[in-house]
Amino acid sequence: MTYLLALDQGTSSSRSIVFDARGRIVAQAQQELPQIFPRPGWVEHDPMEIWRGQLATARQALASAGLKASDIRALGITNQRETTVLWNRKTGQPVHHAIVWQDRRAEAACAVLRAQGHEALIQSRTGLLIDAYFSGTKLKWLLDHVPGAREQAERGELAFGTIDSWLIWQLTGGAVHATDVSNASRSMLFNVRTNQWDSDLLDLLGIPPSLLPEVKPSSAHYGVVRPELLGQAMAIGGVAGDQQSALFGQACFKSGMAKNTYGTGCFLLMHTGSQFQLSSNGLLTTSAAQATLQTEFALEGSVFVGGAVVQWLRDGLHAIRGSAEVEALAQSVPDSGGVMMVPAFTGLGAPYWKPEARGTITGLSRGTTVAHVARAALESIAYQSAALLLAMSRDAVAAGAAPVAELRVDGGACVNDLLMQFQADLLGIPVIRPVVTETTALGAAWLAGLSSGVYRSTDELAGLWQAERTFVPTLSAERAAGLMAQWEHAVRQTVLE
């Protein structure tokens, strides 16, 4: 048998999964990742904790599978995107905690860029809107605020990377400083039309080019894991940011195919082929995971708080003891009783882009129970995702393509049948859950398998993808539109005029 190992480093946990050549899970291991909140709106991770946890899960997954490193054809990496690490090239030690993608501290720098009128330039080259979400302004903050960092960077002593680059550096003992096009495309420093770092944007943000990793296709040779780490040298053959990796793992290889990942946040991507297309509806244009140097793009919308709203019910409100309880609690009432929750804890992402928005719960009455709030929290995930898909379909139609005809789903919350049915009801199209819902890790494994000769083509991979359940809409189009109108009204109440 041929096996592939995927390292899936996410916002709330580090996981490693062993797949066989047919894309079936053989073994997996997971460790929770502690979150650090130094002040409101700031979110950090300890990069060394990420590295230790990821290495430990890789070892555990191999042991659980009863396999040795020599049984693994190649290793793939997928990662939380935009989370920014700055480290010393000589010691391999970070100079500061990683700044997580959810972190808003770079908003002041973004406001300056907007005021200076740079939005059109940045969007035309990167496909991105100016926002603190992306790693470029996070890196600028580190250079401006960590004592001595800018001077060290100017001397070529520091390295910047997103989590993929950080893990590659550690796995190869500092021999390789690289990233892939999908992660680079989330930096606000990368020209997605040419697949190169953009010197004008580096100058604009004051980023020394010596900090930057080499950019490769998502399916490529990224060096070799040090033998002492896993027992034998192992090729690193695939790298992609988690959402592009999930699009790949969902076999969405053709223009018009779309997937939504329900994780800490929700991320909806639609493949748009080789043509660069800007959104008129508040979405981002991003590089898709690429097996060659040929550019491939996707439209993307991000929900900052998806499954994290369930964590908040557990840890903030103490309404549930464990995340698994939420579906039964929500199903104990027939609907949300008029309650609407908009979990804009760190602002609203696409298609609204309201960084100043804050979470609200509206429609409370004397009869409201914790079950209604739990149901409203679950439904908020579907409402936010529906707003994204409707915007995406408008862009598709404007470009002369058909609206999205079906939605493939993955991520931790997609196992929630109540949520998936409500999603189909709001959208009015089938929602399809695959047999393997760990499609983020599967995408990384497939990318590694392509570069190492396990697979011949994406057509072969498309033949391996299988549906587990299809959720068909049960609401009328009028009822769904009415619910979306109520949602949009609730969104308007998240910003104090």
C-alpha cells in the first residue's frame, strides 16, 4: 500500500492524518492549540507550541497507523492562512508570538493605506481588499513594534512566513524557506497575476524583500524532513492554505464548482478557472491551489466567526458543556423563536467588510430560552454562508457564467445535520457532504501525491471523490428570501450609527 501524511495546522488545533492512496483515513491524531488574547481584538499563538504540537501529532498518527516513515510516499502541509510568524534565521526562534488571522491590531495601518487611496492598486494586483485580516500589515506591525526587528530585518537576519513556511523551516532544519502560491496570495504583498512578490507593494508597506520565502506551486518538492524527526527522511510534496486545500480536496477543479468549510470561521470558495476576475460584491479573488505554474483562481468569502460561535456558547456563556451538545439543544425547539444572533465578535468579513461591527442578539422575548439562543447561534453560521454564496452567484452571472448549482461542504460543523439542512433551505440548492469530510487534510495529501507520482492527474483525483449525503432544499424560495431579509436587518443593527 501507498500512504500519504497530511499535517493540518489549524486555528484551534494541530492535526496529522495518514491517508491511503484512495483518499481514505487510516489514522489521525490531534492536539488543541491554546489561544492567546493579550487585549480585545488581538489574537496570538505561540509558534513553538504550534511546532511541538504538530510534530507530536505526526508521530502519533504514524504510530496509530502502525506505519514507519518509510511507508509514507510524501508529506503534505495545509495551514491556517494569514497567521504571521517572524523568526531569527540563525536560531530558528520567533521574535514574537504569531499574529493570528483573526487579529485586528493592523487596522490602523490599513486605514492609512485606504486614506492614501491605494485600494485600487492593491486589489488589481492581489485580488484582496485592504484589511487587517491579511499577513502583510501584520508583518509591518511586527517590524514597527518589536524592538530591533526592523533593524534585524534590514540586515537579513530574520525570516517571515505564514504557518506553512514556519513548519517547512522547522521540518527541514532551516534548509528551506518557502511557501506556495495559495498562502502567498493572502499576504497583500503578492501579485497573483504574475505569481511573484510585488516590489511596489513591498515598498508601500516597508517590507525588506530578504524576509520573504520562495514561492512554489502547491504541488512541488519542498525539501526533505530531517530523518531524526520522524525516523527517516520524508519528502514534503504539497503545500496549500487550508481553504484552497479544501477546494482541492473537494475535487472542485473546474470553474463554477464551490465548497464551504465550516471550521472556526467559514470559508466559501468558488473555482473561477485561469482568468483573473474581481468581485463586484465584496468578495476576494485568490489563487487556487496549483499543481503547475499555470495561474488558477477562486472567488472567496470569509466568515470570521463560524464554529467559534459554538465555542463561545460553551466557554463564554457556559450554555453547553461540550460542542457536541449544541445540535440536540437547538433541535429541542422548532425554530429560533424570532431570535437572531450575528456573531460579529471581531467585525464582519465578506460581503459586508465592517471591521467596526460587534456581535448582537436581537428578537429576545420573555419566552426566549437558551435553546432558542443555541439555535440562533447555529443558524447564524448558515445565514453568513448564504450571504456569501448569493454574492458569489451574482459575480458568476455578471461574468457570463451560471450561478452556483450545488455546494460541497466540509469542516467540523458539517456533521451537524440541522445546520446543513438549514443551509440548503436558505440557498435553494443541494448541499453535498462527502464521505471524507477532512477535505482540508485530504487536499494536502493529494497535492503531495501528485508531485510524488502517486496520482497522474486531477481527473484521477476527481474519480476518488464520493458523496456521503445530499441535503435537498425544503423551503420555498419566498420563505428563504424572507429569512435572508430578516438576517440583513439584524446585520444592520451590529453597527451603532
